Amino acid sequence: MFFEFFCFLEMSEVVEGYLQKKIVKLKVKPCDRPGCRGQRHMEYIHQEGVDVKEEIVSISGHYTIEKEKKLKYGDRTVLCVIGSASIDSSCCGVGGCRYALVPGYVQEWKKTENKMGLPISVVEPILDENAKKEITDLLKKEEVITQIEFW
């Protein structure tokens, strides 16, 4: 039996000089490469060509991607995206946090580029709960982070 998994992401792209926001649907499929044993992989689009310090505005505030980071975990490398969010235009209060998004274990680093010339890496989502806890602990030792989200 084959199940399809999907991940929805907000992506930015510059079209005719204007920053366009769109929701991207990524299909996570079993890998058919030799040695992968059907593991699930995703493509991660690095935001190097876009001004990563730019604020992405929403109805209640904004967020900023500050940096991408590779974290060593045992004999593997974990991709982490560090940023900050601010809730400053909400009707019911204000707040903020620094966060980390963890796309997963790096399988292939910047193996290709998309149409905009942004590098694409292949990552394997982290499913093991013990690994997630240990990676969370490592990240909190290195960064001031209040929220960590695994894909």
C-alpha cells in the first residue's frame, strides 16, 4: 500500500521586481534510490537569493528568517532555519518569539537550483521522537529559541 504525504509551505518569489507570496504544496514520496529503503524525502528551497532579513507581514504581525544552520547530530547533519516572529498588530495582545524550523536530515546539500536560481537540498524528515527531543536540546543550547517545529 502506498500513502502520499504532503507539506504546505509559504514561499516568496520575486516576479517582475515585486515580492510574491504563495503557498507551495510539496509531495513527500518514498525514495527509490538504491540504499534508501523507501525513506521519505523532501526538497528544501534555500532562500539565499531573496533578502532573508525581509519581514514577512501577516494580519497579526510579522516574521523574519535570520539564518540557515547545519547542526551535527551523531553521524548526521540536520538543517535548521532560525528566525523571529512578532505579534504586534493583533486585536488581543502582543508577543513574539525566536523559532527554529527543522526540515530534516540533509541527504543532498544544494544538489540543484529552481527556476529562480535558488539552491535546492534534499532532506529526510525526522520522525523519531527521541531524536527530535535530543535535537531540540542541542538547538536550545546553541540558540535562544522558544519554539521549534519539525516538518
